[in-house]
Amino acid sequence: MSVLDAQAGDAIRTANAIKHAIQPLPDPGNAAAFGRFFDAFGDAKVVLLGEASHGSSEFYAARAAITRRLIENHGFSIVAVEADWPDAGRVDRHVRQRPGGRYDEASFARFPTWMWRNEDVERFVNWLHEHNRALPFEQRVEFRGVDVYSLRGSISEVLGYLDQVDPEEAHRARRRYGCLTPWQGEPAWYGRSVITGEVDPCEDKVVEQLTRLLERRLDYEAEDSAEYFDAEQNARVVLAAEQYYRIMYRGSNDSWNLRDRHMFETLQSVLEHRGSNAKAVVWAHNSHVGRAKATEMGWQGQLNIGDHARSAWGDRAVAIGFGTDRGTVAAADDWDEPMQVKTVLRSRPDSYERVFQATGIARGLLDWRGKPEIRAVLAKRRLERAIGVIYRPETERHSHYFEAVLPEQFDAFVWFEQTKAVVPLPTEPAHGVPESYPFGV
């Protein structure tokens, strides 16, 4: 018997042991029918919803259906996504009917545009806008971005805010942020210049600006607490981004850990700002929401949102992974290259995806909380696939698979045997160089 035959046989045996526990799911296009299967997670404070790729329609549609159910039936009030704070902020203004809100051709206009400018996200944003319409402002559901990359955008937002509320302080803020001005078009060059000793770091100036905002909090909040909170978070993004671009050349662990720590702390801030009863749904890649300590990433020293959430909230933080066997995906060959609709190869016989494929279930939910027998069956280390905005099927094993222990990584898993690419929406080309870089999914 060949190695491949042995691996396929093991996948079939494991599949036979778990398929009785998998709940078949309807098409996520029927949001009400799909969402009701997730009522069991409604008591959580934070539900982290993953995705196995940034370009698969079923993952977005499923997360939208689940999130709608959690909002309508279980009191969730925050949707936090793996996106930049300023871009998501414009969507938040739109869905909560605040001035300056929009979800249009200029939204999420930098690579990878299809990640948050696609038909599935548009449908969810439109639904959230209508859901919020009849609610008083303080009860409207928020849409927040938690990522770290928006150095230029966040500087602009802080300065724009201060121009409105404190022009003299805006002038001083421009002088502080002036240290970073030459690098806003290409922040990676700033980090490289600091590492090589060509320039001094701007950290002290950036910290000074955030400190000044915090010192004036009471005055600024008295004018408009929502506007101040946006400005404060943008100032925190500038600080995190400055640190990120300085350490990204030290190694992938340092930059990854800073990025995910920032995303977690932003989630914490949004929850605290909302109040003690706030509950959040997080949309991010499996590699961010599943606990890294149960994967090859964590064994090499990386931590992610899932790890921090479990430490902060224990069992009240629930992580749900997503997977697929085959289909199509929206992805690029390399960073900042055009999106293509690519064919997703059938999963490897030594992967968790092959186990779920072998169950014969087209769509399903496996929740192994309180089911030690299911956890035990799945506890063997296997490969798991991760597709970001880049997909290279010709080097798939090296580029897109990592080892994991699935029942330790997630609390449940949503399975789609076959998926299709998201349909992107038109965007207005952004000016300047993209601020995000391919150092993680």
C-alpha cells in the first residue's frame, strides 16, 4: 500500500467516526434557515468566524447569515473585521447613519479590493444599514476594522478630526506626524531606513500625539464622543503601524504577533467603549481566529486573536473555523497583481479537509464542545489549508498548508465541500502605493 493510499484510508476511517455528529446545513443564501443552526453560540461574548480563504463566496455568505442571527436573536452589537479602521469607519458611518458614511467605489479601494468590496459583503452591509435604521443610535450595530496597515489613512483621519475640533492642536499634530510624512507612500522603506540607521525612529513623536489626544479626552468627548473615539483609535493605529514597519524586517513572528496583538486590543477597545454588555462577531481568516497555539504557527512562537481572546474571555470566546475541498477562489499570483478566478485543487489526503470531504456531507456544522469522543478522533495532527489573497496551486503544499490539531484550534467547524469565488464590485483606483504587505493572511 502506498503512502497516499494509507493517508486516504485514514481519512475515510476518521470521517466515518465523526459524520454522525455533523449537522447538515442549508445553502447560506437562505440566511434565516442557515443562521438558526448557530443559536448554540449565542451566549458567547465574542464569536470569531474564520475563513479558509479571502476569496470564497460561501464563507462570506455563511458569516453574514450567522452574524445576522446573532444580532437579531442574541444581542450582538459589534461586527469587527480584518480590515483597516478608516475604511471600515466609513462603512460604520453608513450603517449607523452617521455623517460621511458610504460603501461605494471608493471603499476598500486598495489591494486586495475584492476582500471587502464584493457582492456578499455588499448584501450584508445593506442589510445592516436597514436593520439599524429603526433603532436609536446607541443601539445600532457597529462595523469596525481592526487591522494595522492604514498608516497614511489613519494620519489623515486624526488630522481631519483635529482640524474640526482644535485647529491649533491640528497644527502641532502635523509637526509631530511630519516625521513620518516622507514615508507614507511606502512605509516599508521607513522601517528599512530605521534598521539601517539612515533615519531616527518616529516612535516618540507618534506616542506624543496619542498621549496628547488622551489628555484632551474629556474636552473632545464633550463635543462628540463617537468622533473622538474614531480619532483616538486612528492614533493608536498610527502607533501600531509605525512599530510594525520598524520590526517587520526582524522576522515573521515579531510582525505577526504585533499585528494580531493590535487587532485584539482594538477589539477590546471597541467592546469596552460599547459597554459591559457588548458582544462582538469577528470576521477574519482561520489563521487569526483559530488558536495559533494548536498549529504549526504557534509552535514556532506566533500568537493570534484567538489565543488572546481565549486568555481574556475563556469559554465566552468561541472560535469557528471554515473549510472547503475544492472549487474556485478569487486570488492573485502575487502581491498587488490583478485578481483572477483560480481553481482550488482537491484537498490533500493527509489533510483535515480530506476527512470532511470523505464524510460525503456537502455542507455541515461540527460542534465538538462537550463531545470528548469527537475531539479525540480529530486530535491527530493533520495538514490544514490556508489561502490568503495570493494562491499558488503549483506550490500548494509549501505555500498553503500547515500542521494543526483542529479540535484545539477551534470550537466548531463549518464545512463546504465545494466553494466558488466571490464576485468583486467596481472600485475607484486608489492614489499612491498600497500600505499593506504580504506578511500574513
